[in-house]
Amino acid sequence: MSTLFEFGHLVSYSFWFGAQSWLLGVQGFVLRATVTRHQFGHIQSRLFPVFFRVGTIATLVSIGCFAVAHPLTAVSPTEQMQYILLGGSLVATLLNQLWLGPASTHLMMEYHMIEKEEGLGDEIKTANLTPLDSNKKYQHAKKAFFQYHSMSALALVASLGCLLVHGFYLCQH
């Protein structure tokens, strides 16, 4: 029975680790170089809620399976650290799912709407946004977006970092 739960842990861990690695290492770069900025934002606004929901589920399954295979009542300090790492990944993912992701999407849509009014946003990669330099509403929305987006990216990297360290544990056991 323990082998089944260890397998479930490995599958759910690997799935979430791989999904995060793909998102950070491939998907964003390919989309950014292929579609317009507003299309990129629209795609991300549809993918991220699903991405973080699935990540939360995968992490919960991973923690649950790990807990069955390594009950809290009899764990070593090394196994305790694995609970902390998996919990850290879960907290970072939940932050993105429940707060940072929705806030980032809302702010992005706000500044995209202003760009559309000015005929901007159909560029691939970068744009000349000089006409919006004096638009205070635009500047506020864009600044707030980048703050939330940066926190979201840090949470994603923190989650991936927790999973990476946990992966070293898995290789040793």
C-alpha cells in the first residue's frame, strides 16, 4: 500500500514540477515571441487560473500521499523538512491562485483597455507606449500590475524552488 502512495506522490510532484518548469522556461517565451501583447495577456488570463488550480490539487495530492507513506507521528527531521517544502509550494501556489493571479489579471485588463483606446497592443514583443506617458490612470494600473505580477512570479519561483529541493530528497530516497 505504501508503494502506491509513494507512486501517487511522485506522479503529482512530477506533474506540478514539470508544469511550472514548462511555464517558466518555455511557454511564456514562445508566446511572447509569437502573438501580440494583448493576445498574450488574454491567453495568460485564461491559462493561469486553471494552472494554479491544478497546481493546488497536485500539491495537495502530493502532500496527502507523502503523509500516508511518511506519517507525521514517526518522521525524521529530514522528512519534516519535506513537509515544510511541500507546504511552502502549496502556500505559494494558493497565493497565486487566490490573490496575486486574479489581481494581476484585473490590472492587466485595465491597462490593456486604455492601450486599445489609443490603438496600441497589437504589437509582438515590445511596443512604443510613449503616447500613454502622461496618462495617470494608465501609469497607475501598469505600475500596480507589475508589482502584483512580480510578486506572482516570485511566488511561482518559490514554489518551484521548494519542489526542486524536495526533488533532491526524492533522488536520495
